[in-house]
Amino acid sequence: MIESKIIQQLMESNSIAIVSHENPDGDCVGSMLALYLALKRKGKNARMFLKSNVPKNLRFLPAAENIEVVDRIDVKFDVLVLLDTGELERTGIENIENCYSKLINIDHHVTSEGMGDLFYINSSSAATGEIIYQIVKLMGIDNDKEIATCLYTSIFTDTGGFKYSNTTSITHQIAGDLINTGIDFVYIINKVFDEMSLSKFNLLKDVLQTLELFEGNKIAFLTVTREILKRNGASRDETENIINFAKNIEDVEVAAIFIEEEEENKIKVSLRSKYYIDCAQVAKEFGGGGHIRAAGFTSRNASLDAVKENLLRRLKRDLR
Ligand code: 5GP
Ligand code: MN
């Protein structure tokens, strides 16, 4: 069983680094922290690295303050664990390819092929946190409230609160198990999902004004310019989930949000669909990836208008 091999490798290693993707989300941070805490419980020397800051709404999570935000890694670890992405480049961390002896990749994206010495890619898992849940359990760690808090966050965020089509009965069983450890899920959900800073509230007001609708309202676009972010004193991670407002409009099948990054002509695009558009496929064609109903890509060499035009043309082809 691949999980046992992964655990064996981790237990044989003295130094372990855990990394995940740029612009981290709840699943990324939650699964990193859960694995980190489990390894610590086993007396292992583990460290966590991210290129971007931990989003504000996730900073309450246990051990979140131990995540090191870095541009590059120059230390060598026995094992590097890459979570929630199948591409080392998506960590955005320089020199990462030279910082390990063995690489373990754990992910749930349908577009991930798996990489490294050991990999476990399960696209039927709603979140990477579901896979980490199994691994932690197999490590013999049960009923750990701190780990459960992180895993619940992973699963809650990646399923949009058990609402997205990736949610399964197993997702609910795991969530039930996590609740049985006594976690304060009301607090977690409020912190992670509902509560927002005033700057996020103001950002939301402005971004909603950018709505563009096409093809009889089946396609919806939202735009976050650098200027909008700056004007509201909002951080990049506060754009998370705004896309759902566009997706939720009646008649909309697919929504996209275009986020201007610091670098000129670098635009992050997120895609969400309601019933049939394969976002993973579309994102893949633009050099990205993800899941069938939620995917994304980054465009690096075209103007905002050109990216919109290209995507609109591509999405029109799949409309029914
Ligand atoms: P989001 O749009 O919220 O950034 O991401 C939606 C889903 O698509 C996430 O599971 C995320 O990991 C994936 N995704 C977003 N951007 C990229 C990308 O550039 N490449 C790949 N492979 N996946 C992406
Ligand atoms: Mn995920």
C-alpha cells in the first residue's frame, strides 16, 4: 500500500520539509499543518515552507506561526513532501529541486500526474486533507484535536462547505470523525469562511462592480486590478472565493476572475463552473490545472484584455 510506503519513508528520515503551492488556500495550509503536527508527535524534525504568507483567515490554526515564508531553500533535507500540487514549480520557491534526497508527492488534482520517488495522487479525494487524514490515522495518531482542526479546515474549504461536487460520503464520514475529537467547528467555519476584514468587505464591493456577462449570462467575468487591491488596502489572499458570487448568478454556467499580479502582464485566472464545463481541461489548455469544477492558470505574456478575449473564445466553444 502506497500510504504505508510513504509513512515508512517518513519514519526513516531525520529531516523532513513540507511544501505546497503559491497563493496558499485552506487545503494547502491545513494539510501541511496536519502532517507537520503528526510528524512532530512522532518526534520527527519537520519544517514547513511557503512562498506566500499564510492567508489572514488561516493564521489561527495550530502551528501556523511555524510556517516559514521563503523565496528559496538552501538547506538539504532527507525528504521533501510536496502537497496539494503535482508540480514543484508551483511552490514558486527557488532552488527547491536541489533541497532533498527523496521527494514524496501527495495531491488530489485530476491534472496531476504525480512526481518524485513516491507519490499518492487521488483525484476522488475532495481535499488533500482527506489523504492526510488517512495517513495520520495509519501513523497511529487518533483523536488529536489540533490535527483535526487543521484537517477540518482543509476539507471544509476545498469542498466549499461540503457544497461542491467533489464532496462524497467519505468526506462526510471523515468530517464526522474529526468533529468527534471535540473541535470547535463553529469557530473554525466562522474564522475560515464567513468572517472578513473591513478591507476585504470593501474589496468585495469594488470587485462585484466589475462584473461582465456574456452569452445570455452563461459566462461571468470579474476583475481584480492592482489598483482595486491598493485602493482598498486589501491583500492578495483576500480575493479568495469572490468568484463564487459570479458563479452563483442565475443562468451563469462558468465564472472567471482575473487577478492582476505585481509583475506586469502576469494575470492569475480562476475558473468555476456549475454543471458541465470542464474547468480542469480549459485551465490545462492555458498551462494550468485543477479540478473539473474549479481550476486556474497564470498568464504571463498578454494584456488583461487579451487574456479575457482568449478565454471567452475558448469558453464559448463548450457552452450548451
Ligand atoms: P484557484 O482558482 O482557487 O486558485 O484554484 C482552483 C483549483 O485549481 C485549485 O485546486 C488549484 O490548486 C488549481 N490551480 C489553480 N491555478 C493553477 C495552476 O496554475 N496550475 C495548476 N496545475 N493548478 C492550478
Ligand atoms: Mn486542494
